[in-house]
Amino acid sequence: MKEGIFMRDPARLDNFYNDLCKIHKENFPDWRFSQFIINFLYWNGDCFYLEEDDFLKRVKKYIDSIEKEG
């Protein structure tokens, strides 16, 4: 805690980015990163307030929705 402000543990980002990278490589290896994220955001909408674990859950739902379509 810094001067009464709650700070999230920056180490959480390592796992988040590693998980996101794995999802990207396994499901969309031909997509550029921005293509992956913009397609996801178009499907999901605003993600500004999502915590990292919720973001990954929504990415997995996005993948499920694509698999159901195709």
C-alpha cells in the first residue's frame, strides 16, 4: 500500500500475459496481436474495467463462440 492507495501486485501481469500468449498461439497463430485483440473487443465490447482473470474468461468465451459458429 502506498499512501493509503491499494496497489495491485504487478507480478500478476506475468501470468496474465503468459496465459494470453498461450491462448493466442493455440487458437489464433496466424492473427497479428492487434487483430486478435480488436476482433475480441468487437465481439465483447468494453473491457476497460475487467480484472485480468475476468478478461481471460471472456477471451475463452469468445473462442467458444467462434468454435460454435464454425
